[in-house]
Amino acid sequence: MGGVQLARGAGASRVQAAKALRLVYYLREDEAADRERSLLWLENFLKRIPAELEALNLASVQVAYFTSISRQEEFEGNIKKVIPLFSITYFITITFSITSCLRFDCVRNKVW
């Protein structure tokens, strides 16, 4: 918990409000069946959390979530979008470098 406000008076050890809360869940991955169930749980979590948060429509609450497969899924999703743009950028960079080194004088020409 972060940004904790304690109750006033005799119950000062009681939490009245908190600005942040972090929940950590450890999943079993000792055996193949456990790994498979853990992966299914993570995939279900990533599908359901955004939908549940949208359904709650809490404007004052911000939720950030991260799982062990979140980064891998982001990379896989970005690869499909980035490769065409990377190819175009690579072509433009090579074209720019060739044209910037091009000279009309045959002696000073350093295109390649």
C-alpha cells in the first residue's frame, strides 16, 4: 500500500484510505500441468481485466497491470506493426545517404 492514511483516535493502526495498492500473485510452474494452467490463468487475466475495468467505469481509479507474459505479447504485437515501417525507413535512409553523397564531379563522386 502507498499513500496510506490511518484512522484517527484509538484505532490508529487501522487503514482509512490508501492511494496505491499492489497485488502480487505467484503461480505454480513446477510441473508441466501447472505451467499450462498458469499460462491459461495469465491469458484469461489479460483478456478479462481491461473488459472488467471498462465495465466498472471508475474515472477516479487508475489500474496498471503486468504479467510475466505481458512483455512477450507486446513484442509480438509490435513486430507485426513495425516491420513494414522499418522497411520503409531503411529504404528512405539508404536513398538519403546515396543522394547526399552524390556529386556531379566524377572525381569527387562518393555515392557508394
